[in-house]
Amino acid sequence: MEIRPFRWCFIGTGTLAKQVAEEITASGRHAVSSVCSRKFENAVRFAEAYGGTAYADPKTAMDHADAVYVVTPHPQHYPYVRQAIEQGKPVLCEKPFTVRASETRELFELARKKGVYIVEGMWTWFAPAALKVLEWVESGVTGEIRQVDTDYLVNVLNYAPRLTDPNLAGGAILDSGVYPVTYLYRLFGKPVSVKCSGKTVNGVDLSDEIELVFQNGLKCRIALSICDDAGREWLRIRGTKADIFVDHFHYADSAELTAKDGSLIERFEGRTTLLNEFDLAAREIRAGKKESEYIPPRATLDVMEILDECRRQIGLVYPFEK
């Protein structure tokens, strides 16, 4: 029996929303059924390009879909996800799930009470290359892991105005830091301690250094920047028997396992797509699941608590939090 395309309500019509809509509709497995944006004319243009109907009212837009995809600036995640839960609509919400952990906790508690499925849109969780790295780490092929370094040093100041807007929770920690923190959480669990230092300008953090220390004493270093022309984004894991290297780790299509003498043991290749998270969410929603098995609520909340602690240590408080 042929399954009809899964119908999504898009809340948000920015750069990422367009990228997602193009990819998922091309698959034939998903459709944009409704769109809502702060500016109605943006919703109209989006619907003309990717399908569906534009609505000025988010409630009405949510009513005309199987599930809601929230892809707005960070501070708007919480109210839209809450509204969807109140309407009984499943939600896929972009990272970071909310601005702070208390909001994330509240939304998952409400969703559990109402019996509504919600999940974070973190594509790295089930990227093929990331899964292979997890497999290598868990297999012990690296030997004892002694050092982990993650650099996410890019200049994305022109990507979107929200990145430098404190009123939209701009900065490196929430926009970029969520990726390496989530990646390392997936590999090693929740750290026992977090240290963070950062450079803030005009109310947002432009660069940060984070150290995560795990139960076994392993220290992982993360360097973040949204204004660095180095354009370096990679993850390196050094073990006593072998090393792992992943270039452009948060959307990598490959990963390398090398011996200590530098010779290649294995090179894995597998395409990372935005489509994967939509397929998985739709499958779980259609199966009637109330919580995601592929990104557990506890994981999303743990990561948000780490990001909270980073912000606390550098004194990063947004205007709407004061």
C-alpha cells in the first residue's frame, strides 16, 4: 500500500527552512502542507516555492498538518512548541531546543502529560559518519582515549542577522556549540564538570573555549567562533591504539580511523542529509510513539543544561532574560 507524503507545518521561513523544504519535498515522502511566518508575505512566498498554504495565524497553520516543524530564531522555539503541544500536534524543533534548560524541561513535561510527541531536530545524531565514530569508540578499537579536540571556527556573521542579535539569542554557544557538545555527549555521556571562557561583544558571544571532563577523567576541548576566517571545523580523537578524524564533523560525509603511525585503517563514507531526521520523526509519529527513541528527551535536556552552564560561566544573559 502506498503511503501518502507526511504533511509538515513550517513555522519559520528563513535560510534553513528553505534548505529543509527543498530537500524533504524532493524525496516525495514529505510535503509542506502549511506555512506561518512573522511576516505573512514571507509565508506566501515560501508556500509558492515549496507548496502548502500560507497562514497568518500559527494555530490554523498547525491544524492543517500531521506535525509541526519549528525553525524560527531560538527565543521563539519555546512558545511555538508549547502551542503545538496544547493543540496535540507532534513537533520537530530545531536546535537548540530552547534558549535555556528550564524551558526544555517544561516542554517535555507538558508533552508527556498531554501524550504529544516532540523531538529535537539534531541531524548529527543519526548521520552515518557520526554513527560510525560512535561504533569505533564503543568497540575499543582506539584503545584508551587520551585526548579529544573539537574546533568549530568559522565566520558566519553574514549568514543571518540573528547570529549577532542578543534579542534573538545570538552567539556561538547556542548556535554552534550545541553541535560539538551534543556530539561529545553522544560519545561519552554527560560530563561531570564544565569549564567555559568566552569573548562577548554587544551582548553575544563571538568565541568560546569549553572543556568537558567526563567520569573516567577524559578531558575534551571545544573551540568555538562565529567570526573566525580560519574556516576550520573538525573533530580529532586520539587513543593509545588508533586515532579518529572527522572533517566538518557536524555534517560530515566521511570519517577516518588511522593507526598511530598515521597509516589508514578505515575510511568510512556515508551521506549526511536533513531528510534523515524527518524520515525518523515521521516513522515514530506514525507508529504512535509519544517520545523519540532516537533522540531521548533526557539527552536534549542534558545538552541544554551544559549550554546553560557555559553561559553562566561567561555571564551571557540575553536582554529578554533580565
